[in-house]
Amino acid sequence: MSLESSRTKGDFKAAETDYGKELTVTLFHALQIIKSDIKNCNGIRVQPLDKEDICLSKAKEVIPESLYSLLCWVISNPSKIQGDDSAVPTKCLNEADERRIIMIAQDIVYSATHGRVKTPKHVALGMSVRHITGSKQVITLLNRMGHCSSYDEIEAVDTGLAREILASTESCGVVIPTNISPGAFVQAACDNNDVNEETLDGKNTTHATTLVLYQAGQFGPRPPTIVHGDHSTKR
């Protein structure tokens, strides 16, 4: 082997080593930026929980833009950056990939903050599984995998909703559904529902009254939510 050939191979190995170090440093600094953005994340309020926060658009607001861009480039694999060269992707063109990106990003935010930042996915999934199955073991299993909040946290959310309804009833004097805005025009319709079951003495039949409220969607920004209950103590 000639001296010139040995030097060439040595230069290649040195170049590969330098490239590996440079790549590692680049990844480290990029992830430090994303980690810093995650620390500044503000999750949703869970005491009491607002139904408007359990949606895909709100979930996208919770995750940092840098984390969304990283996952968008990894999962959707775009050939180039949308717009000019300095722009970042604002939305994935594939709807299924968009949903997966937002779900995975919420898992990363939840895990990186050790559950301190509450995301729509982790609250909504835990509540859905609890209401459908009622299984504490299933929720605990999903929580250990980082997919939803713990069983105790989900119970606290349900308790907060119940306390808020009770406080709202005491304040307004009547139970008002959360999707009805006080002060706006409301239409009501009610009717009796009589079911005369066949019984020997004619008693124990069903006599009920059903009330329905209608309210047109309001234009303009949504008014701020008024919290009636005291949620400072954990129950």
C-alpha cells in the first residue's frame, strides 16, 4: 500500500468522524431549541374543563411550532419547504398525517413535561375510555404508555365539572347547559311524554316532560368562560 493511498483513507475516516460529530452537535442544538419551546407551552385548563378545548384545532395551538415542523418533515416527508426557503410548514397537506403529527406532538409535550402540561388528547382520551369501559386498568395502561392522563387526574376532571355545574346552578338558580350562553336569545319547546304501560292496576305508568332549548350560533369572538365554582382545592 502506497503512502498516498494510506493518507487518502485516513482523510476519509477523519472526514467521516468530523461529519458525525457535526451532525450530533446539530441535532443536539436543534432539540435544545424544541425542548425550550416545550417548556413555554401552556396546556388546557382542566379545573373546570372547557368543551371547546377538546378539539383538534386547540391541540395544534398547544404544541410548539418547531415541534410540529419537525414531525411534519419526518412523517409527511415533503419534497421541499412550502412557500419560500425560509418558511416553515403551517399545515400538512394530508389530513391523516396532520392528525398523526398533532397526536404524536402532544405525546412528546406530555412526556417532556412529565404530565404537567395538560393536552386535549390526554384528557379527552382518558375521559372517553373511562366513560366507555369504566376500566381503571385500561386507563392506567394507556397512561404508562404516555397516551392519556392518569385515572386519578381523569376523576378530578369529572369532579371539577360536577362542582362547576352545582356552583352555576346556585348562582343562576337553574341548571344551564354549557353550550347555552346566558344573555343571548333562547327558544324553548316542551311537551309531555305519556306512556301507558299495560299493568294490572293501571299504575306505574310513565309520565314525563321533555324540554328542549335552541340558541342560534353567535357571530364574532366567543365570550370568555365564567367560572362559578371554587376549584382551588383538589377533590
